Amino acid sequence: MSGGFFDYQQHKIFEIAESVQSVIDKNYVLLTDRELAENFITKESIEYCPDCAYHYAYPPEVIEKFKEGVELLRKAYVYAHRIDWLLSSDDGEKSFLRRLNEELNKIKD
């Protein structure tokens, strides 16, 4: 396995990005009847708190910032990963630059 200069900690950045993306994906998605029951949410409580029926209920401007954050976190992961490989001598300078650009371009797609 390659890398290791950062003790593979860059994967935590990736996991954070994925977690935030999950919040984005579940924003204003209704909880299932089972999820409502597991969280002790009743129809009566939903009358008082309509947003309680959703996984998350963040307004669009917050979700936009989350999306920006996910993109930045994914870029941070790519940078940390590619630098890790270069510092671990798994990549040379040319392959570092090529792979860095390739992976950053995938994020934009």
C-alpha cells in the first residue's frame, strides 16, 4: 500500500466530505414510519414541529454552503493524498502534478 507519510489521516477528510454529502442528500427527505417510531416521533409531535418529520430540514442557503464545503473538503483530500504519495516517494514530481490535476478535474465534473 502506498503513502503513509500522514499516517493515512487524509481519509478522515474524505469521510467528513461523504458525511456532509449525506446530509445534503437527506435534506427534506421524509423519515419512514419506522424511523419516526424509532425516534419516538408521533403525528401529534409533527403538528408542533413539522420539520421533525425530515432527516434534516436546512434552508437552501445553508445547503449551498454545505455543497461548497463538500467541494473544498474533497479538494483538501486530493491534495493531502497526492502530497502523501509524493513525500512517501510513491510518486515523482511529474506524476504528482499530473495526478493532482487529474483528480482535481474529476471533482469539478
